[in-house]
Amino acid sequence: MCFGTNLQQLRKMCGGMTQEDLAGRLGVTRQTVSRWELEDAYPEIDKIKQLCRLFSCTMDRLFMEDMSAMDGPYSHIRVELVPAMRYLRYTVISPDPETDAIQRVTGWAREAGFPQPDIIGWDFPFVTQEQVNVYHMHGYAAAWLLPEGFMPSAPDAEVFRQPPQKYAAITIDGPFQEPFRVIPNAYKTLMEYMAVNKLEHKEHKDILSCFEREYRQDGREFMDIFIAVKE
């Protein structure tokens, strides 16, 4: 059973809620919460229901799933305001669309005299089942975040503008060591964080509903994942 560690994880995701904070919300003592997390005791059914409502999770998830896997290489889960941005976008449907799209926009930037461009990307969902199942193709969009005051002249791309927008975000340390496990789990962790903190996903034609940003810092690779949230 994973109840004790799950309860600790949920407190952590809910703004660093302390045992005292949780005890006050449930009308129990801090020692009671501590015993639950050590699994020396378990809450009664009415308290379990309160926990599920508080953390927006099911009873099965609270007791049976291992939420500690959300820790891993993840850090700095937060809500941040992403400033207004302009970007040059290129979308590809191919067997390796991420590489194709990133190489194209990186090439535009370097041709314009920017050897280290700020690149973001996101999955492009409008792919047919035949393209996926028969040709093993997927879609991906990459974008070059344009420096302030610079206007590009790439003939096969369009400049997009986005107003300031709040995003839930998470940082991955070493995203490409196990990318097919680490990156999807980061999205799952971020969505859990949004559920616990009652944040609604925002989808609107004028904003990116989600995107990824890769970068290096102190010789290490990082990736930030962003999901737009309603104000």
C-alpha cells in the first residue's frame, strides 16, 4: 500500500502544505496525520473522502498508485507568468518530426545571425491514423522565440504573437536520459499538480496550450514543460 507516501507527496504538491495545515483542514491532530504517513494508522472513511475532495484524487489513486514516482528528476513545480512573445513556427509531420522541426527553425536563426536561439516545441495533434499506423509518422511544431525588435524574413514561416499568459510549469533535470519515460511522466506530474491546486487547463486560439523548452545550464541539460492555466 502507498497511502503514507502518497499523502506526503500530495501535501508537497499543494503549496508545501504542512502536517499541521492538513490536520487543521481535517479537524484532527498533527500526530494523527504523522501516524497516517507512517502507516501506523489509517483514516476513517469520512476522512478519506475529505482527503480525496481536498486533493482532487480518487480513493484508488490515493491508496493503490505510487505517486512517489513523480519526484524523480523533477523540480521547481510552479505557476509562472510567461511574458508576451513573438515566435517563428514550423510544423512537420514525419517519422522524426521533432528533429526535423527544430533543425529548420534553428537554421533560420543561425542564418539570421543568432547562433544560440531560444527554441520551444510542442506536439502537433492533427495527424491521421493512417499516417501513424502505416507510415509511423507523427506531428511536431518548433518555434524560435524572436529577440525583441528583430523581424525575420523566412519565406516559408509565419510570425505569431502571444500575449502574457500564466502557465503551470515543471523542470526536468536530464530529460533525454530516459526520454520516453521521464518526459511523459513530467506531464502526468504537472497535471496532478494542477488537479491538486484546482488549476484549469486553458485552451484558446491565441495562446499555446502547452510547450516544451530545452536548455543547458552549468553543463547540464534541462527541459521546462508548460501547460496554460486559466486566470
